[in-house]
Amino acid sequence: MVMLSPYQKATLSPEAIQTLTGIPTIPFASLVSPYLASTKRIKSLRETTSAKLLPIEEDIIARHNLTVQKTTIAHVPVVIISPPQPNPAYANKVLLNFFGGGFVMGSARERAALLMAAEMRIRVYSVEYSKSPEVRYPVARDEGLAVYRQLVADMGAENIAVMGSSSGGQIVMSMLLMARKEKLPLPARVFLCTPSVDLSGAGDSMVSNEGRDVMPVSLLTAIVKQNYQPVDVDVVDPIYSPVYAEYDAGFPPTVITVGTRDLCLSSGVRMYWKLREAGVKAELLVGEGMWHGFNWAEAVPEAVVVRKAVREFLQEGFKD
């Protein structure tokens, strides 16, 4: 488990301390990660992770009385998550979600999508994109783009906000860069939760937060290299690693959340400054002592505050 000194505990809520110290870590992660990330082991990793998350997801659905419906958009599976009493202001609005999970795990019914639907009282269209290693980049991105293209045609980009967590953040930004190339109208707002927008392995937190985050840097790096990354890709290609892309003031207002012990801290910070320097309205929300994907720990006060700030940012976009 993650070890915390009294000085570190002094700035965290009891709920955050309990959550952070209760998450099991992987001993000797740097040594065993290449083995754990091998294509032969991914299925087992998926099943283990899914078994742990399933009861949490079921509990959120039951407590918030959410409706979960499977459909297909542009030949891509999509899960529509609806709150029992949608906000009338969002009657024609949707939040398009791309789940996290290192490109190899996760599902469209993830906590991120469920909590956003429940707390923002908005319909969430969550894309069940194809996972790796069964497919590699750019298949998931292109599936997402197909869904986005259809939703733009059906309801207009101004009625869509897009979000992605971790690996889902890379898919979101890569997809929007391709949409811009196609001259598709871009969404009203973008939300990136601890985004993996640099897949080259660069960044201070990719070194400094190894052993501090609940997700080992070495494991995420191995998963990407062995399962998602094409053989001939340039890892700093701006579409593959969107932090290296060029942006302008026409890019949608974007809110980014990270934690100080998050392996993607540097990725999020660099993305924020890249957008800000281009004239994009951008907001960076940093959680003190928070870990990768902390937003979705429903009852942790630090996560509650951040989710509220994100909702306010997205709501402003629908009013513009």
C-alpha cells in the first residue's frame, strides 16, 4: 500500500487517507510490469479489475436510480446513461464519454460516466470502443470519431461536451484533432481527467511519482508499448501524443484535473499550458495529495469538490 508520513496526512481528508492507503500496490512493479502487461496476461488483468469495479458500479446505478441502455451509433457500441430526473436545461445536451483503463481495460459503464450522469443530471453517451491488444491505435480513436461525427449531425456540436479519463483523454484529444482536420465543428467543452496525452513516456511526474501513485508508471508504460502502440508509430506524433499538437483559440474550452501524486500530473500540466498559450480557455484543477483518477472516488471530499468545479465549467459551456 501507499505509505504516508504525518506531514502528508496533515493535508488530506480522512476519507482520502483511507482510500489511498487501502489500495493495494504491486511489489517490485518495475520488474514485473513487462510480464503483467504481456498480451497473454491482459485478459486476466481485465477480469480481475472488472470483478472489483462491478459491485461499485452497480451500487452507483442503484443509489442514483440511473438507467443504462445499450445502443449502436455509427456501427459502434454506445451505452446511454440517463438520470431519473434530467436537468431541463440539458434536454437537448449530451456528454460524450471515453472510458479509462490503459487502452486495455475498462468499459463504457465506468464510474466516471455514471457519476457525471447522476451529479450533473445529464445524459451520458459512453463509447464502448474496442480495446487493445485485440486492436491497436488508431482503431479506438476512429470509432470515437465516427460516433462524434454522427452526434454532430444529429444534434449539433454546440450541444455536446466531451470527456475522457486517463487513456480516454488521449482518445478524446486525438479524436478532436482528427475532427478539426475534417473541419467538423468542435464540441462546446472538453473535460480531461488525468489525461495520458503524452505516450512517449516524457514528463517529470513519470519519474517522480513512480511508487507514489496507485498506478505504477512502469505498468502503464509497459501496457501502452506492448498492447496499444503500433510498431511504426512516432511516439511524439502530435495525433498520437496530443500534447505535441498545435492548437489555436478555436479549440473548445477545456478543464483538466490531476493530482500531485498522479503519474499523469506532468501530462495534464503541459496540456493546460499548451492550450492556454494558444489562447484557449483552459482550467487546471490540481488535487493536493491525490492519485491517478481520484475524481471517481465518490465520497472523498477532495474528489467531490473537483467534480463540482468540473460540472460548473461544463455548464458554462452550454450557456455560451
